[in-house]
Amino acid sequence: MTSVQNIAENFRCLDRIVPSQSQLNWAMQGTNSTELVSGVRQLPLEVAQLLLASTPDVQSLRSLAVSSPTFYKAFVGAQDLIIKAVLHNEFGPDVLPHAQAAQRSVDLGLFENRFEEEKVTFWSLLDNKAMSRVYPWQFQDSLHLSEIRSPVEYFVQQYSVNICKSLDFKIKSLRRKELDRIRRTLYRIETYCNLYGGHRRLRPSLEELQALSINQLAPWEVEQMVSVQDFLFSRLAEAFTDLARHDIELAYRMLDLDWLVDSWLSLIYKDHQLSRGLSFLQQLDQTTSFEGRVNLLSPVRRHDASFLCPVFALGRWIEYIKQPLREYSDDDLLSNLSTRYTAWDDTAPFVAWKWAHADAPVYPGSAAATPHLYGSPTPHLYGTPNSQKLREKGYVFLDLDRVHSLFTDSNPCPWYAVEAYGDVDVGKWRKEMRSKKRRQELFGKGWRGYWSEEDQSRIVWHTEYKTKEYVSE
């Protein structure tokens, strides 16, 4: 098979359509099609290739490449260079490696033997030069990137609005570089989901997961992951609360009101749903009906699912840190805490992180040690209750000038000044307990479905109700 034939085969996502002259004339009815077609045909090859490389995304490239034999020939002659240029246009150079890693990880998480044979690790997926030798990049892979990009852009938009709102709209919108930091983090989480989440066969231990993930990142980059995780959990909360307050079968199976508070069990429930990937989370976020949420969230509990929460809860001792961060120079911290994957030319997240943790007890044996966000004592390098409100404000995603104007120039960050959770509303808690008890009684009598004090018309007799597997042992 000739090289041209190989290229054509790799380009099968174009449906092998090369428009004929009659097809072009039909598409251009009502215009001076002869002049248009003649003009396209007279384009120098280099100009046609430049036009192809200037398209904003891969879908536009596909449309232009099949629009005429001239553009198709130009594409085939330099498809690798054109695809790389268009991917840079669509994703940007900072985000593209992370998007491609997420694309490559889709199949790897399903096949443990392939994962082991190729010695592919979570972070080796970012090495495009090495990975291209193992998994050559083809045009259809670029098209698949658009599918992954859709939920990423959805949550980027949601989180950016949430950040501006949390900052009382002191900034109107996030800049491209700030959005790209969020995008990189979301792609990292998506890659992690593809390899280890949901019902994947790969089940490393917590220590192995930690070594494969957060130990390869600087602490401020882990704080970025925790920030995005917090936000995604907040998007899950509405659907979880809807079920916890109204579902009859779930009330029977709940030991306590652990779905309605930020307890460890509640976080584990949400963590498993997060592990199912961003496309699933987008679908759940856009589902407003009780029945739809029940279908999507079943099963809701998996005791064998170890994902981000337990990994973050392990904490991370760093031998280099022997005293509060304010005692170290920026250069010392950057050189000792950065990894090969850290963006050295992007110091804004580091500055924000150091300011927030300047007085945190991050060294072993600290007398001031306090519980971690998820309940166990850890070094205070990321994911602490004290910086929870800051994470809502997206402090590790903002540019340096905004970090200074909104945070570091105002006053020092007082450690322990921010409470993670407020006082318990006793009246609300008693109401929830009454609802849970009533639904348990209905379950024992054979009823299923939706119930609330205000609406008792949606309960269904158990013989007409499809039981959901809420608990997966």
C-alpha cells in the first residue's frame, strides 16, 4: 500500500468523500459557481494548506477539507502539520497535551494487560513524543477530542461563573490563561477517571494511586485538583439531596442523614459518581427530574471504589519542609516542591498557595496539627478546611496581578480563621429525620418512589416499581 493510500485510510473519518464537480455546482446554486470553483482550483497548494491550518477547530478543518478536491489534496499532502496547527488553535499549547492524554487514556483503563504491557503510567500519557510511537495519532483521534472537550468546556464555564460570583463580581470574567488552568485540571481528572474510575479493571492500592497522581504534582497543583473536585461535588449535591430527601427506598437503606451533610460517607458517595467521568456528570447536572436522577445515580454506593477522596486524605509528608512556609524563599520552595510536570513559567498558583498556607503546620510532628478536610490528620499542604472558601474563589487559578489585588496585598491569610462548616440547624435536622422515618415506614408497607410532606401523590406500589441497587458490596 502506498503512503498516499495509507494517509487516505487514516483519514477515513472524512467518509472518503471527495466532492465531484456536479456536487459542488449543486451546493452553489444561485451563485456564480464557475468563478468560485475556478478560484479555488487556482489556489497555490501552500495557500490552501495555510487556510486549512488556520481553521479554529478540527470539525471546521473536516468541513473545509471535504469542500473541494483542491482542499482535500492540500490536506493529504501535509495532514500531520495541519492537524497539529489546528489542535493548537482549538486547545492552545498549554492545554493540548492534557486533552490528548485524556483521549489516549479512554481505552487503556479498560484493558489491564495492555496497560501493563506498554508500561503506560498516568503521567507518561503527557509525553506526546513517546506516546506517539506507541499510539500513533490519527485524524479520528482529533475528532474524538471534541467529544471530550464538550463536558470540559461546560464545567469550565460553570466554575468560572461560580468564581466570579464568589468574588462578589470584583472581576467580570476569567482570562484565557485562567480558564486554561481550570481546563488542564479538568483534563487531569478526566484522565484519572478513564484509568481508575467508574467500573475500570485497574484497581491500584491507595498508596499506588497516590504515587501515580498527586506525588507527581506540586502541592499548589494538587490544590487545583481539590478545588475542581470541591466544585464538581457542589454540582452533584443538588441531585444527591433530591434523592436523600424524597426517595423511599434510599431512606430505608440510609443509616443516618449522611447524604445531607458533608460527612465522610457523603464524600465517598459523590467521589464514586465523580469517577464515572465528566460526560456523566454533565448529564446528571442537566437532569432535573427526580426519576432521571434516580436512574443515573443507581447504584450510588460502592465500598470497593477508591478514587480521589481517599488519595487526598492520605496527605503527603515532604521531608524538605521543617518549618512554616513563610520561612522559606520562593525560589527554595519552587525548586524543592516542583516536579517535572510543573509549569515553571506559571508562578501565580504557587504565590496564591504559599500565601494561603504561610502559617500552616505542614511539617511532621506539628503540635498544631488539625483534622484534614476528610477527617484524618495530615500535613497542611492542600485540601484543608481552612482554604475551602478560597478554593470557591478559584484562588489557585487566577493570574498573578489578581492574586495580589484580591488576596496577598490585602492582608495575611489568618490560619484557622475560616470555618469549613457552619452550625447544625436543629430544626431542619429534625424535619429531615421525620421525613426519613416516614419513608422507612412506607417502604416497610410496600411503597416506593418519591415522597414529601407536600407531595404524597407520587408513591408507587412495589410490584409496579423497578427496584434500584443502591448498595453495591
